Amino acid sequence: MNKNRLSVFFPTLFVGFTIFVLSGCGGIGIGADNDIDPVQVPVDDTTAQFKLVWSDEFDGNSLDDSKWNIETGYGPNNAGWGNDESQLYTDSSENLKVDSGNLVVTARCDTSVCEKRDGSITSAKINTKGKMELKYGKVEARIKLPSGRSTWPAFWMLGAGFPDVSWPQSGEIDIMEMHQQNSNINTTHTTIHWFDESKAVGDEWTFYTNRKQFDEPLTSDFHVFSIEWDETNIIGKIDDVAFYSKSINSAEMTEFQEPFYLILNVAIDGTLGAAPNEIKTTPQDMIVDWVRVYEGSNGGATVATPAGPVTPPVASSFDDGLLTDGDFESGVGAWGGNAANVSDELLGVDGTKANFANVEVAGNPWDVNLSQVVEIVQNKTYTLTFKAKSDGTRQIIAGIGLDEEPYTNTVEVVDLTTEWKTYELSLSSASFGSSNSRVLFDMGADIGQVIIDEVSLIQIDD
């Protein structure tokens, strides 16, 4: 899987062989796996004893956000997560829910025409980055796969250093992928990807893959997909039968001596999924009964908090001026609008909370908005300062104005990138002013994510 994504950072929990509790194939998205001919790999199937150290049985009524992060959008630069995939990842219950003891990931297109990255095709993707990361151990999940030809479901792992460490240098372990561009629903694939510095420039991306093909579709029932991983080898299994083995103790494969995090998703189209019109009008479910992580009896994994004392957070010196909750640390607070959505996933500046919005369908700028009522005095100058970024290059509108008819305002168009930037706008209230005024952010004109933090409004003395 290719791995372009908006990253989320959290305090790390470590599991040993070393599980550090943290976030599937091909370039950087799910995994362009470019199959080799299937060869039955001889594997020593002497099973080591494993101890369960982390799991999600999906017994609740919603996704456990202490274990999982939800990824949304089309990936950086809206490019289809590095694999030219068609789907928009959302956090909607139409695409992601916990129901009757299962996680259900649904890819769907509810229109007669299903096009690439126009909002018509949606799905979901979750990861454990910053919440469950592991180095060595056994990882397995019991999954029933979707059968739709255009689907590309995957259960996989990325090096926890991603995206600070780029792909494939970060490493990738694809525990299970099923795709139908050049394969079928009777076949599961296991693949690892790494960066081989000994190869010529441009040829460093290296992978090793194998597949297991059955006489009957894998989509008709649940199967257990797993890997067993230590410092020397990765073994891939389906229903506890080994079909994949790769030595990882060479000097060119140090990626696999570092922590990884888990990912579950269903992509559509791209380099390995079939054409998106194959999903038309028929939602496709990937149903996950459970996900489990184990340490091995030969040493390695332990679950523990990071060593050393925990340093309490330093009180913020941020000044929101005339506003309240400008840094969103108290939640939505005084903020309103349909884009008021403070994340508890530490997406903000310096690992703090921030306001997170995801625009799934482009429309009027004000269709997706965030605002706070504040008194604006007419014929004054105000400085509006905030920090923001997106999952790609896009624009939003920011400014001040009346929160009542005739909604007179002073605004500017702001260009966002994937990096945090500080924006400082000088805004005049020459044509309006009242106690029922507001700071406003309109972001509905472009598809993609918008993260805003540390909003401050200050009146400039005459």
C-alpha cells in the first residue's frame, strides 16, 4: 500500500518483542503489490507460544478512539493516497461503524455514475498510529472480505516513523490484501516493502510478495489473516497455515527492526483495484470480528508506558484576544457552525487539540463553516491570527463580519498547504459593527481536510 496520509501523533505505548502501541501496500496507499508468480514457500511451522497484549473485539457501539484514528480525505494533494485511488475516506457511519460485535468498513457509490475523487465513491480507513505500535510479535485479524470487483481491502502495517520517514524507507508489511485488477477473490497476498540503498538510484524500492489461492472465494466466510515477526523473519499465514516467509536480517532491511502501526481500509480502483464503476449501487462491506496483537515466548514484547517520568503539559501562553477557546483546548466551547469539531486526537500545533473539518463535496464556501460571535466596533482595525493546514493544497475564507442581516463582512482568501502555517490578516470594520458580529472561516468550496488552531482576534488601537 502506498502511504500518503495526514499523520496524527500521540503518546506512545510500547509492546515488546517490542510493541510500541502505534499506524498497506504498493507505492504509498494500500499497496501496489506487483505480484510475482505464487510459490509455496517452505516454512518451519513450529508455533511459538504467544501472549495477548492488545486487542479490539469491537464489542461496543462505536469505534474505540483510544485505540484507533480515522483517516479522511483523498490523501495528500488529493491524489488518491499515492495509488490513484478513487474513494473519499470519511468518518460517516455510512462507511464506518461498529455493529453486533464487528467493525464494518463499507465502500459505496450511491449514484449512477461513479467517478474518481468527485465525492461519489466513499469508504473508510483507520490506523493505530500513536496508540498501538509494535516491534516484533504476532498480529492477526478475523475478517470477512468484500466481493465487489473494484474493491481493494487490506490489513497492513506502516513503519511508525512515517511520514517523517518517507516511504518506502519507513517500511511496510501487508498482512492481507485482496484485489482483482490482476488477481481474484480466491486469493490473499502478503507483501513487505523496503528501501534497498545498495541498488541503483531510482530502483531502491524493493518488495517481496507471495499469495495463497483457494478453490473457493475468500469472501464467503471469515478468515484469520496473520503475521509472525521477529528480528530475523516474517511469516505470513491464513487460518494458521503458513504460505509466506521472508528473512529480514540483512543490512538493507533495517526498516523491519523498528516499530510499526496497524491499518485497516477498503480502497477502490487505483493500481490494484478494478474500475470504480464496478461498485455502482452495491455497497461493499469488509467485516472485522477482531484484531489481536501478541508478544512471543522467545522474548521481546512487553506492554508498558514509555520509560521515565511523565512530564505534565506546560500551560499555554497563547492569547486569544477577544475570543474564547481560541486554542480549542477546552473543546468546541464558544465556537459554532457545522465545522465546529474539536479533535481529541492531538492534531493541533505542538501536539495540542485543534478544530478539524473534512469537506467531502465542494459547494458554496459557507456550506462548511466555523465561527464565533464577538463584538466588533465599527471603524476599527482588527488583526486575526491563526494557524492552519490541510491534507493538500486548497483555499479557505477567513475574516470578520456581522452575524445577522445583512451579513456584511471583511474577509480574505487564504491558501493552505500540508504544513502548519501562521496567517495574520489585517481587517477593517469600516462598514459594519455590533455586539452580534463574528470571526468566520468558510471552507466549503474545496474538497479536503482543514485543521485550524490558535485563533486570536485583537483590536488595533487607533
